[in-house]
Amino acid sequence: MKTPQVVVVMGVAGTGKTTIGPLLAARYGVPYAEADDFHPPANITKMSAGTPLTDDDRWPWLDAIGDWAHGRSGLGGVVSCSALKRSYRDRLRAAAPGVVFVHLTGDRALVEDRMSHRQGHFMPTALLDSQFATLQPLEPDEAGVAVDVAGSPEEITDRAVAALAALP
């Protein structure tokens, strides 16, 4: 199985980035990094209060993720990151040009249901609408694949691995 350089598992909150990311990393035998760990405390405070982040809030966070991805260049790795806007993905690619995106996609009702069952996560379901409104799906010129989140984590991971393997 070919190992992608660095995979960014992206999507709105509740699509399973922190579940699928580690499974993909294990499948490829590379390290996993959780994007939430790169947020400064002020960002977590805002999101916990139900306040969406601004782009100015996100730039340092994206830069930290990009630095991690750059450091894994040639070694491989998997990192979760919502990467909802093209400009965010462009910023990650500027830091780590070889990144490949796995966009976890799903029906809003399914995503909301999954979010409502999460324990101890700072992102409230109230922010889901703003996430879907912000989302700009991968464009044809972006290296990546879209993977539906219906089914078990293992089924989703299998689909992601197959889709990544089919990339040129």
C-alpha cells in the first residue's frame, strides 16, 4: 500500500476527523496529529462559548498545522483539520506543498446526530450551521478525495484508503 506524504482529514465538525484520522495513520504506519491540539486557548474559549472563529483566529492555528505537515514531508503523517475554506487549504499547501486532503462528507442530519452523542468536546452543535455555510468542497485542482461518512469507522477508513490509492 502506498503511503501518501501527508494526509489532511478535513470536514465539518462531527464528520469523524478524530476517529478516521488515527485509523488512517495506523493503516499507513505514520503518526497522527489532532488539529484541535494546535488551537491556542483563546480559540477553544471562543468555540466553547458558541462563537465561531474568525479567519484572524484561524491563521496561527493553520500555520501550526502547516508547520507540523511540513516537518513530516517525505516521512508521511495524518492530521485532522476542518480546512473548510479553499484559502485555509491553500495556506496548508503553502507550508507543506505535498499534502493530500480526505474530505469527510455527510448528510447534515447524520453529522448532527453524531455530534449530539460526543462526550467532552468543546464544539457545540449550534455551530454546525456556520460550519456547513463556510464549507467550500475540494475543487478539481486540489489533491484529494471526498469520502462519505455513512457506515462504521472501518468502512469509512477502507473507502478513504481505496480513494487515496486511486489518486495519480
